[in-house]
Amino acid sequence: MRVELEIPENVTVEVDRFDVTVEGPEGSVTRRLWYPDVTVEADDDQVVIESDAEDAKTNSTVGTFESHISNAFHGVTEGWEYEMEVFYSHFPMQVRVEGEDVVIENFLGEKAPRRTTIHGETDVTVDDEQLVLSGPDKEDVGQTAADIEQLTKVSGKDTRVFQDGVYITNKPAKGGV
């Protein structure tokens, strides 16, 4: 099986053994792509993913590698963006970015602030009760959004009454593959 992906303008791809680095105007993404009998090579104008094996697992892995590289192309040219909303009805919570952390204060009246780390090159912007997360790596942006959402998960209370939290309201559609 052989898959060829055209490299977009203003994007460079380097393959160093198993690590594929894609760089573009919005940043860079590095992924380790390794599977037995699957090779990834980059020329001047295309990335070639190739395998001599024809079994189902190898073919699905080639498709997965194709998706990872296509997502990296999209990320370094246009970027990935998640939107989140702060919702509270009992205690007004404050959300802010402090260095490499997102800090949520006064969640359900708690005295201690809750913190989570921002992954990779993700940029978090807080505007009143809206959060916008953007960055070149789809996995880093998505994981940061998921961590923020999980940080405000209500436990030990009736979730029909205590709906306070920070929720993902808009996430990117599927990539170009």
C-alpha cells in the first residue's frame, strides 16, 4: 500500500528516523510514527507512506499515519480552535491563565483554586465567560480542552441541580482526510 500526500505551500516536512516534524506559519508539530514494515519519507513536494504488507492492521496504520500528517498540515497552516463557555448558577467562578496553567477559582464555593496544565503550544484566551483554545497540534489543543472540562466535573452532588462548570461549546470538524 502506498499513500502520497502533497505538502502545502509554506510548509516544510522533516523525517528523522521515526519522528515526523511539520513546520508552517502557525507553528510546528512533531509526531513519532512507527509501525513494523511501514515507512514514512518526505520529498520536496510530497510525503510518502508506504508498506509492502497488505494485512488489515498494517493498512489501517497507514491510514492513521495519513490522518496524523493531514491534521499536522491543517494545524500548521490554519490551526485548530476549541471554544468553551463558563457556566455557573450558584457561585460565580473566575477563570484565568497563570503562566502554563489554567486556574479556576471559587468553583462551587471552594476556597482552593483548581489548576490544570496547558499542553504544548496551545494558546488559551479568556474573555469574561468565554475561553478560546488554539494551536497547531490537534491533540494538545483537544487534551487541554478536555482537561479544563474534567477539572470542573461535579462529583457527590446531583448533576441535575449543580450544572456549574466549563464546557466545550464548539470544536473543530474532522480533518481533511
